[in-house]
Amino acid sequence: MANPYLVVENLTKVYERGQVVALRDLSFSVEKGEFLVVIGLSGSGKSTLLRCINRLVEPTKGKIYLDGVDVTRLSSARMRRVRRRIGMIFQQFNLIDRSTAIGNVLTGRLGYTPAWRALLGWFSKADRDRALANLERVGLRDKAYVRADQLSGGQRQRVGIARALMQEPELLLADEPVSALDPATSHSVMQYLEQMNREDGVTVLASLHFLSLARRYGTRIIALKDGQLVFDGPPGAIDDTRFKEIYGEEAEEVEVR
């Protein structure tokens, strides 16, 4: 039997000289092609976990294996090459406001473009055609030359998805991708992530605050509480008892959208 695509072993992350423990001895694995949703309250460690996987945050202890490679031991140069295969979607979109939609999407090719060409904005015709095709895919072809700061929140997040598509990723990390959006727009954005998972075979790890979205889109859910794993299983297995274990006895249905 093949090894899991992603393996997290005894992962610990401590911030601020040992005063804040964001992750505590966390272990789990992910099969290729899964849509894994990470849930938990704010401060439970969801964002730290995703950022440790692509080493935007350096783990304090533990190992992370991606397709059999221990990424925690890679040099900065080798890690940059690995990141080509890892798309990232951010809670606050992380766009260049003064750049156009297509300009932002093209930054998804920075890992494949010589630095001097990227600085001058000299991308190949093939890359520009691909950028337009990815904007078309997320329904924004007509916004290609509109500045990012003139787009709505949902449109900005779809630009972020098109940017991730430019990397042709094997793994997509989505850090609270819909927390700044209304419910209808949230489903629209999540459906694009689902499409990448099902049609392109991209393995997706998405952190979400709302359980209803996790149940709808995840093929599997893990839950964090105070940086520790408190649930790992199918979406339908989270009943009222499990819900209170994850969110606390005083949790209200406000956590469920």
C-alpha cells in the first residue's frame, strides 16, 4: 500500500519564547485527493498548522512529509521549489491592490519565472493566456484588467483561486478562505475549491470556522482545540456531543452556518 501523500508527525509550534503553544504534538496523515477540512475556534491552531506545512511558519518540533519528502529538513532553496506544488489561499485575499486581476493571477507563476523578468512584469504569452483561462474558469474573464481594490470580496477571493491555479498545484492550502464573505458567496468560493479537488485531483486542506461548510465540502474533518487533535473522521460523525467537545459546552449554533 502506498504511503499517505501528507504526513504530520508530532508537530509542535511554540511562539513568543515559549509563552504561546499554538500546536501540541499533532499527528495525522492525508491521502492524495482528499478534501480535508480543519475546524476549531479562533486560536485553536488552524492557521498555524497550514503555514507550518508550507513552512511560512517554522515548526518548533516534529516532522512534515510531503509525498515522502521531509519538508522540515529542506534548505530554503529546495523549499522554494517544493512550494511551486503548493497553492495557498488566504483569509484576507493577499492581493496587490494596485495591480489588476490578471497581474495578481500572474504572480502564481513567480516560482517558474526568472526574478528579473518577474520584476519587470515580463511574463510569457503562454502564461498570460493561462492567466486569462484561469480567470475565465472562476468567472472573472471580464475583470482581467480591473484593479484588485475595485473588486468585491468574493471576486478578490476568486482571483486568489485563479492565482493558485497558475501553479498547477498538487496540494492546496486554504486558510479560512470564506470567513470574510457572506454565506451565498462563501458557497460559491467553496464550490471552486471542490471543483479543483474533484476535476483536477488537487489535494485540499481548508481551515473553516463553520461546521455546516465543513460537512458540505469536506470528505474528512479534523478538529483542533488548544492546538491538539480532538476529532478525526467523516463529516457525518460530528454529533452534538462531538460539537461541544470541539467548541466547548457553551457553544451555540452561531458556530454553524
